[in-house]
Amino acid sequence: MKKGILVIVLSAICLTTLHAETYESQFGFTVDLPSHWNVINMKNLKNNPEKYHAAHNDNLKDTDDSLLEKNKKEILDGKVEIFENLSTNYGNFKDNIFVQMDHGDMKPLKEMEKAI
């Protein structure tokens, strides 16, 4: 029984990996993204500005315009990338990963590691 479950899990992982595209971030990392994930970055936004406008994108129709403009500016300035899962956007819920490069002290994180 355990072998059967292991085979099913491994098969699902392999199938997901086979349909993924490797994306190289402007922040220096790579990630394998399945086809139902969309990347909103500086290059994509400059080439297709209408994709990040609520009037042209059903996934953004319920998003506050001021938030869209703030994020758009940060994306065009090269400070942010957004990964959105197109298969789980339901009404006001947007399944996404917001990546931001920033500089600062990681001291609080180091203190948390010591506590663990």
C-alpha cells in the first residue's frame, strides 16, 4: 500500500515538473513555473502594459486602482516581481507571490534562528 501511494505522489511531482517552464528572475534566482502561473515583471509590463490594467484583465477587475498603480510603479522601477496563479483567482482572492528586493539588516532573522 505504501509503495502505491509513493508511486502516485512521485508521478504527480514528475508530471508537474514536466509541464513547468524555468523562469530566471531579475533578482538572480530561478523557479520552475507551471503553465497556469503568470509573471508580472518589468519586461512583461513594458511589452504588454494592458495586461496589468483592470479594464483588460479579468484577474484584476476587483483590485483597487491605487494598489495597481503603486505595484505597477514598483515593477517598472525593477523593485518587484509578481507571480500569479491563474487557476486560483476567484473574485477578491488572488493567489500570488510578491517578490521584492530590499536592503537591510537581517538581525531579527538571525535571532529567530538562534531560538530554534
